[in-house]
Amino acid sequence: MTPTSRSRMPRTAPPRPPRRQVAAVVAGALALTGVGSALTWDTLSPVLSTLAVPDLGSYPDYEGEGHGERTVKVPEGSTGFSVGQVLEDEGVVASAESFNELARLEPRIERLQPGTYVLKEEMSSVAAIEALLDERNLRVDKVTVPEGQWKSEVFDRLAKGTGVPREDYDALKPQDVGLPPEAKGELEGWLFPSTYNFDIDDDARTQVRKMVEQAQKELEREEVPRKDWQRTLTIASIVEGESSGQADRGKVSSVVQNRLEQHMKLGMDSTVHFVHQQRGRAGTTTEQRKSDSPYNTYVHEGLPPGPINSPGRAAIQAAVEPDSTDYLYFATVNPITGETKFSRTFAEHQRYVAMFNRWCQQNEGRC
């Protein structure tokens, strides 16, 4: 298709008003006319005619929705106003100028995600903007990483969800993924659990870097000093591994920190599960608890050397602000329902341990 006959604006054209000012005026005008915020030429044309903006007809533009299919990569760090040249180079729009003149009137374009888009050839600038704002045109690999997973489990999920070879993740080095020095070279705990929309071209390094960056953002959100990042994630990971529900996280955190203050061994089963990389049974065996691993909190006093899983936001918040209690013990008396009993004395705790043991007897093979 041949672009509509429009001559380029002379270089002596008067300066255009600031983008934010124009966007605000357009938004207000659309609101007054009862028109929604999505761009269409029918809604923009009468509004633009009332504004002191450059003549959009001065730039070449195609007409209509376009034809065929064209895959376009919007690079990381791009803004809605730097995409125009990419689209022109790929044959999607007739000119970057026409696209940008309209893009600066659409406030939502500033939230444009980087990634791979499936568009059409020879689209009008308006149609191209609408297509970029439609997430259905963004080609991504959606991967959900639940809270409390070990690094190996996270890597398994990423490989399965994106098709990147599993061994690529194991080959990553700390400097490849922006791991902060506070992590001491260990990725465990720094793969923030969330739902990620990875670009279909993202490799293992890019995926993991995004997760590490998100973990740092969460710590900054909670205003955790950098010197406390690793300690906070370590406590949060124990909270994540030991908690059965939102209501228990603050209490579990209080037990961890109360025991640390009293120089008591933490005695957390989740740390033993991490040592043996085994899931599926409640509690731990006597033999498992004898491990001399520095992560075994039945043997070694204090926190383990680092996180034992990937804690989520709620666990991090609980680590930062534990409930105010004098609890020193807890026991999950029903692993199916997650019912957990907290206690201040060892004698009281033993009664709850007996309840847990009875549950195990009644549920053979679950403990």
C-alpha cells in the first residue's frame, strides 16, 4: 500500500508543545466529550483540530488496519516515543514522525512493555498504537513461580515454561545475573516468586536477572538496609518454609527471632528438608536431623548460611516486622489443614508434638 500523500513538515515548523501538556489537554478533552481513552481516528480527529499541535497530515501515513503479519521486537528500555523508528524500519508504519505525533497524545503508551509483538505491515499509526497496547499481540512465555521453591525447582519451572535448556540455568554465574555481593555468590533465595511474562527470546540469563532484580526491588520496597538483605531473606525463607498460612507468618517469624535472641537452636524442619532436597512428608526423621550440614538448624545454632528457598512478599514483610510475641515453639498438628499451635514453654510444646505424632499414626506414610 502506498502511504497517503502527505509532505513532511518543514524544518522551520513552530515548536510543538510539551508532550505531557498535550497529553493532559487531550485526556481532558476526551473526558469532556465522554469519549474513552483508547485512540481511534474518529475520536481523535475532532479533538486534535481544537489543539495547537502540528498538522498530523504533514507526515506520511498508511490507511487502515494493515495486512499480512510482521514480528517486531521492542527493545528493553524503549519508550512509546522511541518505537516509531523501529516500526518504520520494519515496514509497519509509513513514518516514525506520524506514529510519534499520535503516540505522544496517548498517555498509556508510556507503559508499553518491551518484547516481541505480532503486528501487520503498512498499518496506520493509530492502528499500530492500538495494536501495541493490546497485550494479545505481545508474544510471551508466562511462567508462575510459587513461593517457597528451591533454586533447582525454580530452574525446572523456567526450563519447562520457556523451552530454554535446563543446563543453561545451572551454568549461570553470579556476575551474569546481577546478583548483589550481599548474596555471597548464592542464587538461592534471590529468585523472587511471581508470575513472569518473559519475552519469547529471553535466554536463561535474562530470565534469572529479571527475578534477581525483582527480589532487590522487594527488599527496597520494605526499606531493608543492604547490609541486612541476606539476613532478611534467610529469615523470610524459613518463615515461608514453616508457615501454613498468612495468619501464621508473623508468629513464625517471632519464634525465629525470639530463639535467635536467646541463643537457642532454631530446630526448623524446613532447613533439614533443604539439606536433603526432599519433599512430600511432614516432619523429619532422627537420621535426617543428624546431618552436619551448616544449614541444619537442629545441629548448628543461629541462622543457616543463607536462604533455604525463594520467599515471597508476605514472608519478607513478616521477617521485617514479626508479630510481637514471646513464643519460642510451634508445631503443625495437622499438616493437611495447616493447623499450627504456638507455645511459650517446652512442656506446652510437647503436648502439641504429641498431637502431631497421633496425626502421623493415623495417616500412615505422610510423615
